[in-house]
Amino acid sequence: MLPKLENQENQALLNQEIAGGYFLFASLFYQPPRQDFLKMIIEAQLLTQARNIHHQGIEPLAKSIEDPRWLHQEEKIAVEFASLFVVPGQGMITPYESYYCDTLIIDHSTACSPYFQSQEGSVGLKGFLGGNSNQSVQALYKKFGFEINPAFFDLPDHVSAELEFIGKLYESGYYAEAENFHQKHLGRWVGLFLNKLSGQAKSSFYRAVAESLQGFLSMYDGRRDGKCLD
Amino acid sequence: MHPINRREFLKLTGVVGSGILGAGALRPLKAIAKEELGRGPYDNGKWIPSCCHMCGGTTGIMCQVVDGRLVRIKPNNHNPVGFTNISDDFFANADKEGAVMCPKGNAGIMALYDPDRVRQPLRRTNPQKGIGIDPQWKVISWEEAYSEIVSKLKNLRDAGEAHQLLWFSEDHCFTHIQDDFCKLFGTPNYNMHSNLCDVGRKASFKILMGDERPLIDAINSKYMLIFGWNPLSATKWSHLPRIITRGVERGAKLVVVDPHLSYTASKAHQWVPLRPGTDGALALAMAHVILRDNLQDQAFIDEWVTGFTEFREYVKDKTPQWAEGITTVPAKTIEQVAREFASTKPALVDVWSGTHHTNGVYAGWAIGSLAVITGNVEKPGTLVLPDKKGNKHIEVEADEAAKVTLKQPRFDGGKDKYPYFNKSGVYAEIINRLSKGGGPYQPKMGMIVFQNLLMAVVGTKNVETALRKFEFLVVVDTMLSETAEFADIVIPGTTYLERYDLNNHWVTWPILGLRQPVVKPLFGQPAEYEFVCELGRRLGLKEGNGGDFFWTGHMSHQRIEDKTKWYEELLSKELKEGEPKITLEELKALPGATWVSKNGTKYNKHTGAIAPEKVQDAFTEGALLFSKKKDGSKDKQIGMLKADGTAVRGFMTPSGKLELYAAKHTGKKDANGKELSPLPAYEPREWQPDDKYPLYLINWKEASQTHSRTQNNAFLAEIKSTDGLRMNKKTAQRLGISQHDEVWVESPYGKVKMKIELTEGIHPEVVGTQHGWGHWALGRIAKGRGAHTGILAPTKPCALSGQSLNKEICVNVTKA
């Protein structure tokens, strides 16, 4: 549940903080952090701060999860970013909603091969890109005045785009819409995504990113339309 | 380090959000042009005609796109490739029956939406290269990728070493622009997939008929004799199953000669299993029977064939008994098939990748000779030479700097080394020279576009060594293939559903299908032609006349910034100057975006008269007629003068006739320095089984996969997820091997573990498997399924054609 504060000014401030948190995580999945950004994360304890924004779902951490050694690991973190989110292979954690949530129905009416004719009815298949979710979030971006930046070179249902979009909604005061988007889209799969990230990340950096984002999103615990592919 | 308060957090994350890291994933919508607002191009769903490229067959397809998302692919009835290869059948029946496509066509959606696609340019951070070595990729921007690649290319060119760039490309997609780039850049080393496919067959038919690619007119045939080819299933044109089964429905007999009971063989009236590499001997013995029993078409031979006397003399001792000892095919079967073939009219005979062995070119020539001596050429129901008119590749002229390096010899030795060299190059020679040294120079840079050399060229360890020799290697691909793992930079490619191509051939009369983007490139990446164009622009490559090839619109002659528009004009130019004589937009507007010549299939083209004015204007050499170049010198062969003085087209051979005896071979040598045979000689293939490696290992293709590139496709994996080693039950019994046993398959070059599939449908001396499995990369589905048998073979080219010899392997099989 979203935290509600009595003081309106405080509420507005909190919502701006939430927007900032989304932007922070969107940036972390957009590309590997450069040194200046790493420095900022470490010095200002941004991950710990973001994790601790809401106290309802999770106990605030008393100790910072940032590690000063990250500052000297820019290249290593960049290589891990590629292996976790970009390079196809067993180690990749696919960062798209469609991959987790959409089912592709194979229409046998056009099947011309005996291979397909033996099966009855429609067959569903999961684990692909560019599904309905992709179209759906793109339409919502458009509705609220956004489109995918050509410099992004990626799909609309990428985790970075969905995080950034919710941040934009908070920033613009569309709190209910932000919560709705989380429930209908990001919230359905981001938990699976982050669990995998926690399990597969070799560096403490991406484990910390996973943990802090899980904490940050804890306000939504139990509030989503359905869980997607395991 | 200090914890910050809420306002400080806001300030910092606000900085992040406003773009300290560059642009974010989203931008305000107002940046979109007004006309794009509110309605995507496919909001209401749209069917877009295009051409498949799940294999090189280029079948016509219709793609249903809803809200910018491809949801369904079905056959395109307007494109003959999915229906038939003769025009009267197409014009009469296509509307009624509809076209078809293979399972791979249906599965194209998953090629587009494969979660394992390469999405961003990658640069390796680990300088060590090898199988199993993690390149430790790092994502780089497109700008970084272009800058680095162009810088390396520029250094080569500035040093006068442009020829040290080796370029490899897939076929049936954007080949012209890559060829043009190589020419303008100054490297003679452009290579293309065909060398791995059918250049052996091309050489056979070039010798015999002067045409590299005759096609079977199966529908009209009464007897089909197929050697070492699986046209009902293997990677090729999707009309093949229909025309062959239609021929059978109309009464044709289908006979398949193959060591393996392929899908085609399983549907045949007769399967003739033989030892691998002995098909030439079998064909010669059939010729012996035909001539011994006087079943030849003497009138046709007298008029259109040269070297008959020498050929008849040569096959005199090639008796069925002689061939039985070589092929294991019973003499009585040889007699039966030969007599049936010769006495049934019309009949056809063909061969494809059965020629991937050291006697392959001569074997293909011998097989084709059966058609020639029975007069089964250029008639309905026989082997027909296609009328290959389509778009025109506009030749570019290199500038002075490029001309210098273009004069360097090809790295693979080219036509100086291989008498039937094909412009697609000699992959095996390139790999050998790279890995072992040798050749006129050592190339420094490689550009591999949509090719997976480690899986496609046998001799895996050798290929690995070769790839390591490049100082700088770029791979452009949709998938992170085994070869891509050796790249210094990987560029994300586009699928055929995201780009343009012009597709012709594969039927007997002129047609041309358009492949066009049905969705935008998924990750905003440029199509390959745009990537090549960008390289050309950044390098400032010019034509010989100073023209800006990569900047100037080829129709408008104006400078064009937008590379897609620039390429669209180039395609328009190729269409306008080619046979269709229409623009790209006009092609798009045609039904099924397919141009179909109304002239239709023409038979007996060799008898066609040459117009008197052409004869008068021709350059004459003996009985042959040639067109003239501007300076009056000899250009292309256009026809011949018959004994009675009439001018006809004839065949494009040195005699103008079909050649059972190639006089031009006299005094010529192959790549190994061996004298060329003027006759289609049978010689045992070089690698024969012995005590240590007693079994032949072959591989084949099936409809479920294309080569080694589709194994990560989730749809196709549902059809068939791997392949085992097929072994004859009797052989297994002798070796103490049971069904589904794990076995080691071992050759002097390595060993792989496979699972046994027992069958009676394979020659007892042979084991075999479907090609393409055994990936250790490519994607999460492909990885670890089946075995890659390329590791068991040497890297070896055919000494005549340069064809990569992928099927000449002997192995030992033991229980694991």
C-alpha cells in the first residue's frame, strides 16, 4: 500500500522521492553506471536510501549496502551488466515483461505442415519478446505523452522503460495511474526478475541493486493482478 | 560518505532522472511528427507481403501485423516459389490451390521475437579468444562501434592493405551492397554462403550444360531419379514437395539414391542405398547399361551433344558388376533403374549436396550425363535451364586506391587455383591458410555477416585457430553464435522481417519477390545494408568517377541522408535496370509484392533462333557467337552457328553443346596439381574407412531446421529438439550397441558423444545425423542439444570447385 502522510506537503515530497527512486533504478537498468554515478551512489548511499523510502513493507536498514570498492570496479560492473541483461546465454536475466507474462497462441489454421496438424487446438508458448505487454505499455506511454527514445535501442517493455515511466507518472502527479501501471505491468514480473538477479549476480553491486529495488517496491506487496511465468 | 536527507535524495535522483546518464528510455511524445500521432501504421491490423528467409528458399509470405506486432505468417499465393517452378501450373492453379511454406516459415515469428537476440553492440574485454573462453562482453554505443570499426578499416586502407579485409556473407540477402562495399574499399576477398552449399553441383552442370543451376520440372515428369538430395524436406524451396508429389500423383516413379532413408526416400517408390561418395560410379554404370542396350536418344545426341564417342568408350567397362563392388548396389538394381530411367519419357535426374566429397564434381557430371544421353534436357518433365532474369546488380567502379589492392590475388587462390572457382570463395582454403599460414598474405581483419563459420565449416579446431588469427574481427548477427564469440565487436543484425531484399530465381521463368520490413527493427538497430552504408560514408569511399556511391540517391541523384531511403533508391535502380523495369514502390503495389513475368517457362531454349541483326553484330569465334564490348572485343557467349549455318542459342559451353567430354580440361590442373579429367571419371573418395575408423559418417538437412542457425527457435524446438546418431540395426548388433545407448563417435580429429537411434533406413556401413546440432552458444534453447560433428572432419575444399567437403568423414563408434 502506498504510504499516506497527513501533511500534504510531506505527501508531495514523498511522491517526488518515489519518482526519484524510480529514476534511480531505471538508470541502473538502462546502462552500466559510469564512475561519477557510482561515486554518487556510494557517497550518498542512494540504494540504501531508496530501499528505506517506505517503511510499511520492510524494515529500514541501519547499515548502508553500498560498498566503496565499487568505485574501482566500473569495468567489472559493465561486463556484469552485459552478461546479466544483454548477452544471450544461460546467465542472462531477460529484462522484458513479454518474456515473463505473455503467451503466444499458435494458430493452426495456417499450419501447412504435418508436424503441426497432429496437435489439437491452440498451443501457447511463453518466453518471447515483443508480446502484447510490449504493445500495451507502449500505448500507455503514448497516452501520457511519451514515446521510446530512439537512443534507447530497446523495447518498450524493458524494465528500465517501465521503471522510468512510473517515475514520470509520480513526477507528474498521476499517483493512481502509477500504482495501476505497477499492478498491471511491472509488478507482475519484476519480483521474478529481481529474484533471479539476486541469485545470479556475481558482484555485490547488482545484488545490492536487486535488494534495494525489492525493498523500494515493497509498498506494493500483495497488490498485483497476477504472477507471471516462474 | 554520509547518509543524506530526503531533499538531498530528491535532488540527486532528480539529477539522475533528468539525464546525468544521457537520455533515458522515454522521451516526451511531442518529439514525434504530428502525422505519426495516434495511429500506428498497423493499428487495424494489416497483411504485408514479403519473402521468407528462414532458409535461402525465399518463399513468399504474408505477414499479419497488429499494432506494430507480427502475429501470424502465412504463404503468399502470388509468389510462385511457394507453389511451383513452372509457369503454366502457376497461372492455372495457384489461385485455386494456394501456396505453401515449411514449418520454418511458420516459426519466423520466433526468429523475430527470440529473447536471445543480440540487442546492443558488444565489445569484448577479454583479449583471449577460444572455444569456452568468456569474451567478457561490454555494451557499447553505436557511435563507439562505428568509430572503432571505421578506424580499423581506415588504417588498413591508408596502409595500402585493404585486401587484407576478408568479408563473409549469407546468401539471398543484401549481398550486392556488401560486394559493392568490398570493391569500393579495395578488397578482392568477398565470400558468400554458396561455397558451403552447392558450388560442387554448380561445377558439374557448368561443365556439362554451361549453366550452373538447372531445375527439375517434376510436375511433368514420369520418372524422377534423385541422387543424394532430400527435396521433400531439406532446406530449399517450398514448392519442391508439391511439384514432386504432384508428379507422383500424375504417375511418375520416384527413385532416391541415398545412403540414408531420407524423408524423400521414405516417400519414394524405390530407395537405393549406396556407399557414400560412390554415386559417380553408379551413374557411370547406369550410362553403361543405357548405351549397351542402345536406349539412348541418338537423334538428340547427334544434334546437341559433344564427346559422345569418348564417353561411350569410357563407360564400356563400367559394368553394373563393376559398380556393385564399389557402391554395394546390386547389379540387377542398377540394370533395372537404368533401363527404367532410359525408357520412360520424360524423365529427370538430379543431385544436390551429395556432391560434398572429393569425387563430387565428376559424380555430378556423370549423374547429369544420364539426362543428356537420354535426351532429357530442356523438355517438359526434365532438367530445365531457368531463365534467370531479375534485378540487375549495378556494377560499381573502384577508385584508384581501391584498384591497386583489388589487383592483389584473392586470399583463397581464386580461379587461378580452382578451375571451377565460384565467386562465393573457398571457405576451407581460407580457413586452412589462416590457421596454418600460407597464401599470398595474412589477412588482418574479418567481417562476418550472418554466418557461423565454426558450425558451418568442418574442422572445428582448425576454424577456431583461423578465427583467432584476425587482428580485428567484426560479426554482424541476430544471435550470439559460436563465431560471434570470437569477435572483437558484435553488431546486432536484423531478421528478414525487419528489412528489405529482392529475391529472384528458384523457378524456371523470371519472377521477383520483395522482402520488406513488416515491423521496425526491434531494437532500433540499422538493417545490415544501412550498417554497410554507414561504414562506406564514414570511410568516404568514392567511385572511380568520384561519385559518392553511399550518399547519392541512385534514382534522384540527390544527396540522401536517410540510409533507408538511400537503399530504397538503390533497389529501385536495380529493378528499373533489371527485367521488371519498375520501381520499388511499384513492386510493393503488385499483388503479393511479387513481379511475375508473363512470358512464362520456356523449354528447348537452345533451339531458339538468334535474331539476324544480333548475328550480324556478334563477335564470332569458330561456331560460337559472342556479344561485343564497347571496344569491339569478345564479351558474353550468346549462341552458336549450326552446321547448316543457322544461328541458335545452343548451350553456353565451349562447344555450344552439352559436353560429355570436356576438351577444355586438356592440360589443366586442379588445386592439388592433378590433371583434370576430360570425362566424368569415377575415383574413390580420398578418405575411405579402415580398421580404426570403419564407418562412414554423413549428415543431412531436414525441414525442421536450417543449417546451424535456427536451433534456438522455440517453435522449431517443439518439432524436434535434437538429433541422435542413426545406425543400422545390423551394425549395432555387431558392435553390441542398443537403442538409445550413448556412444562415442571418434575420428582422428576428435570425438563427440551421441545417442543412438537404430533404424533399418541407413546403409550398414554408414552412420549419420542431421546437420546443425551441438551448439555451445547461439542461445539458451540451442545450447547443449545434440552433437556438432564438424569437429570430426578436416577442413578440406574440393580441388575443382572449392566446395567445402562436409561429408567426407570416417569414424569409429563405441559405447560410452
